[in-house]
Amino acid sequence: LENRIKQAIVDIVGTSNFTDSLIDLVSYSYDASDHEQRPDAAVWPAKTEDVSKILQVANTYHFPIIPRGAGTGLAGAVVPIHGGLILDMCRMNKILDIRIADRLVRVQPGVVYDDLQNALAPSGFCLYGVTRDYVLSLVIVLPNGRILRTGTDCMKSSSGLDLTRLFVGSEGTLGVITEITLKIIPKPIASKTCQAFFADLQDAGQVVSDIMHSRIVPSVLEILEENAIQILRNHGGMKLPDARAMILVETDGYTKEEADFQMTEVINVLKKNRATRIQVAKSPREAEDLWRGRKALSSAAARLRPNNISEDVTVPISKVPDLLAGISRIARKHGLLFVIFGHAGDGNLHPKIMYDRNNPQQVQKISAAVGEIFHLTCNLGGTLTGEHGIGLAKAPFMLLEHSQTSLDLMSAIKNLVDPNNILNPGKMGLRTGAQ
Ligand SMILES: Cc1cc2nc3c(=O)[nH]c(=O)nc-3n(C[C@H](O)[C@H](O)[C@H](O)COP(=O)(O)OP(=O)(O)OC[C@H]3O[C@@H](n4cnc5c(N)ncnc54)[C@H](O)[C@@H]3O)c2cc1C
């Protein structure tokens, strides 16, 4: 950054909240993906007005701004491929308001999910499921520094275009979010956990489908295929049976009877589909034991090679067995070391492929396999990403899922809101006039 720009930023946040030291810039050059690029500087703003002033400077001098949360993303969305200034939101970590009577909370963007859940716990409320479904309203700083409030604190509104939805998932390309209002719900007080094994992957797939037909809404419905089970047995030190698939189900409710009733229905489905072993936890401690394999899997697999790539392809729930079988076929064809696990109840699978970045042959195979997995997913009516976002990693594949008309509209919105392309440039496959 030129000295006059650096000075303008320091004047806004103070010297102690600005850095261009090498060690900080290296830390800000990556997220949890394989992408890497160093920014020119980073700042820690404390309030919406600071963010507004910083964006005005960036819009005047045309340098990139990359909003950053915890940097845990898996798609390279915070990697500053055009350099610029990282806006680390970690100081904006306050829970501003908890309004139980209105069933909402207002938070700053740096609040960690667990901290919010802990703050809600004494009142018996929580956030549940997919966070984007709970967003009621936002405060956003636009690239020209103007401050926008979207949405409403009401549980219902049919007023105007839904600008909140436009900004949720925009990956820092349209505005910097500085305040978020979220719906909350009463926390279920009872839960029941069960684990089942299958000699045939198709049977496990059928369980998912039958549970969907059963009118039960499990709070957890996870699936692990045979490679995952083997890795837990051979490298995770877990005593699991030799099986083609494992399913973990949790039911919950506002009474014990509600959770138990749902679990009885689930067990009927498991038995009907020839589960070879069914274990139902009798205590929270036993439930924790059943969760151990699922929780240990990702890191046990990652330890097998220096690098790994983890995708989050998602299909309509009835297509989960096809996606499982298809991914397995693709990975085997390329001779790759892989596991597949995921949230079968959401149609969301995580193929994780382990490799060595310094082996060009393996890198080439991974790249081919990932492309084929995305093709397969979209052919099954699915989406490239259920959780991780598009960022850099999936940008080249956007046309598999979205029509040219959709992409043109997304790019037109980007150009309209951010004509100088200062906000997180180069992401999500957006075409821009500037940069
Ligand atoms: C081990 C592991 C397990 C995971 N499991 C799950 C899971 O079970 N379910 C699930 O849904 N996800 C899961 N994820 C993905 C997880 O949801 C994301 O990593 C996380 O939400 C990203 O948050 P972050 O604060 O680290 O964002 P970052 O990586 O810092 O940023 C992500 C994007 O948001 C933008 N951004 C950040 N802050 C702002 C802001 N204030 N205003 C505008 N844009 C902003 C950034 O520019 C970037 O484009 C997992 C990730 C890991 C590493």
C-alpha cells in the first residue's frame, strides 16, 4: 500500500489496529483450503463507522478489501488473490442483544457460534440447523461506504425485494456485514442417539429414503461409507465391525417420549433394511461414544497423506445413494485414497481425498476426479456446495450448476453494487468491468 493510503487507514483504526508486518501477512495469506496469496496489509476494525471510512478510502484509491471472519473456509474465499487489505472482523465479536420475547438475537459478525449458543443456553434457546435460514436482518457497509439496513425484526414480512437474502452467501463480494439479527428457537431438551451398520451400501441408502417417508425429522442423519469405517478401524483405534456403511441417527424433542417415539420409528426402518448391528445410546455418555467415530474421521483420514481436499457436494435427498456410488466409482477409477461421509439427511456428502501436493501425477488425478464429481452432482440435480461456498475453488465450475443467464445477472449485480470491484475481487466466477 502506498504511504498515503496506509496513513489514511491508520488515521481511522489507530496504529495498533493496522499491520503490514510479514508474519501477519503470511498468516492472512490462506484459509483452510490449498489456495495461498499474501495481502498488502490487514486491519482490525471495531465498529461499523470504521468499516465505512475504510471502504471510502478503498473506493477512492481502488484497492481490494477482503472481509475475513475466522479464516476457516475451505474454498479460498478469503485468499486475497489480487492483494489488498484484509478486514479482520475478530474485534467485532459482541452479542448486542438477546430478545427472547421477540425470539431473536443481534450479534456482530465476529461472534463465534459456540459463544452465542452458550449465551443463549440459560434461557433455553438456541440456533438450530442451517444458519442462513435464521437470518432476519443485516447491517451492511456498501463499497462506497454507505450503510444499509436490510430486513426487519418481525417474524413475517412481505415488504419489497429480499435484500437480506442477496447478501447472505455473497462471500464478501457485495458488502461488509457488521451486524446480524438471527431468529432463535427453544432448545429441544431430550435426544436419542443410535448407530447402525450395513453389509450393503444400497441398504443404507434406502434407510435415508425410508426415514424421509416416515414423517420423522431426525436432528442428525449421518452416513459413512466403507473406506471411512476401515480408516477408523485401522488408523483411528476404533473397534468397529467390518461393514459397507454406517449410519448415525439422532432424534430430539421437547419431551423424552417425543425423542423416544421418533427413535422407535427409526429403529424399525433400520431393521427393515437389514442393519447388521444397531446400538442405541442409553446415556449422554454412550451417545458421545457413538459420535466419537464420526468426529474423529476427518482428522484420522487427513493424517494419511500430507494434503487433502474436502468437498461438500449436495443432491436432492433421494439421490444420496447415487451420489455415494458415483463418487466411489470416480475415486477408484483414478486410484485415489478417499473417504466419503456426510449429512445424508440434507443430501450433503463430503468426499475427502488424501494426496501429496508434491506429486504432480496425484494432483492431476485429483483435479480430474473433482471435476467429474461436480459433473455427477449437477447431473443428479445437485449443487456444488452445501456449506463451504464457491470462493476460488469452485468458481470454474459455476456454469455446471447455474445458467449463463443466472451468472450474467450475478455479475450485473456485482457491477452495480461495486463498480470499482474493490470487494473480494476474483471470487465466485463473477465477471467484472474493473480490476
Ligand atoms: C473442519 C471443518 C468442519 C466444517 N464443518 C461444517 C459443517 O458441519 N457445517 C457447515 O455449514 N460448515 C462447515 N464448515 C465450513 C464452515 O461453515 C466455514 O468454514 C465457516 O462458516 C467460515 O466462517 P469463517 O468465519 O471462518 O469465514 P472466512 O473463511 O473468514 O470467510 C468466508 C467468506 O465470508 C466472507 N466474510 C467473512 N466475514 C464477512 C463479513 N463480516 N461481511 C461480509 N463477508 C464476510 C469472506 O470474505 C469469505 O468470502 C467446516 C469447516 C471446517 C474447516
